Amino acid sequence: MNDKDIEKVLNFLREYQDLYGNNLFVDRERIESIAGEFPDLPGEPNTKPSKPVAKVREKKMTKPADSPLWNFKRKIENCKNCALGNTRTKFVFGSGSEHADIMFIGEAPGAEEDRTGIPFVGRAGKLLDRLLAQIQLKRDDIFIANILKCRPPNNRDPLPDEVAQCIPYLHRQIELIQPKVIVALGRIAAQNLLRSTASLKQMRGRLWQYRGVDMIVTYHPAAILRNAGLLTVATEDFKFIRETYREILKRQN
Ligand code: SF4
């Protein structure tokens, strides 16, 4: 492998890390699939049968250069359609699988997300990972994004005109990902998506529709960190997510 090839591989990994976050480096299947894209990479030969790997690649591994979602990110990542474009550190597009059946939507990036460009990192992100694990999901099984792609100063609530400017990007993400279930994380996200002033308690525990997709509302992990009593309720909500998703799959088969 010459320097040019190594740089090519590094760029490829950087682009995927940008899209999928650090989950890329803990997913053996994905690493094997990437290695399959570069057969002359040094290391152990791939002893797995080729068919399953090819299947994974077909389902998940669209190359960034050919990916409509990735191309869309590149198109909008320098957006300054609202004032938040001037105060953000990093644009936070979202991360996960572009073929995800379940899409989680929060309200806006916080300080850590603004710093890293990755949604739901830090303590709230870890709690989200635990809740996902309880229903046998990982970050790279889902796609996670926010209504706003840039951080509002001091984590204030998104302003109506910021939402109006930014939400078309979320709508395009939904069109490209085509999830079967959407999960709104937190009151602000749910109220903005449903154009409602109802409390989270009133919105959770039932099925809504958002842009033709079944939607479930649950607590934002940061709210659960502030009030541990909400964990039991959130756990029920995540079971509801799992059951709803299973039902949808059953209906489709
Ligand atoms: S919040 Fe959305 S609309 Fe405003 S600058 Fe960022 S990407 Fe553009």
C-alpha cells in the first residue's frame, strides 16, 4: 500500500466516523465490511464466508461518495440560514445508519454535541445507549438527529423562526432514511414536531403520526438524569418502541 492508498483509506474512515460517530470502530461487522472494500489492507485474512459480509455491505455500506444522505450533509453543513450558524462550533447533522428503521429526534445540540459534531454524547448519550441496549439496539442500528442542527446559546429552547428555518433539513433526512418508526426525545422535540402545547406526560404512551410515519414520544435522557424517577417510565416507553416496531414488521411481512 502506498501513501496515496493509505490517505484514501483514512479519508474513507474519517467520513464514516463523521457520519456514524465512534460506533464505527466498535462494530466488527462494519470493520470487516470496510476491509472488504480495500482487499489489500494488511492484517488477518477474512476467514468469514463472503456471503453474509456481502449482504451487510448491500444493506448498510453505501459509500459516502454515493450516499444521498452523506451528499445532503455536505450540501447543508455550512448553513447560516439562521443566527445559530454564526455562533455554533460544529454543525451537528446526525449519526447512525442511513438505512435505519428507527429514527430518534431530539431538539438541538448541547455543549458537548456542539464541540464534537456528534448528537447525544456525554452522560445523556450514555443513558440513551443503555435504554437502547435494553431493547437490543445499538447506535448504528438507528439514526439520531435533532430538529436544529446548531446549538442555541446556553441551551435555550429553539425559537420558532429557527425551527422554521431548520426543520426542512430534518424532513429531507426522514425522506432519505425512510424510517418505520420515529421517536421524539423530550417535550420540546415532541411539541415542535406535533405542533402541540401538550405536556410530555400527555404525549407519551400512544402512537402518533409524523409525515406518514408512526411516532412515539418519550423523555429526553437529560430529563431522566435530572429526575431518576422517570427511568421506569422511559423503560416502558422503550418497550413500547420495540413492540411497535415488531408489529410494523409483522404487518409488512
Ligand atoms: S440551526 Fe439550522 S437553519 Fe440555523 S444555521 Fe444551523 S443548520 Fe442553518
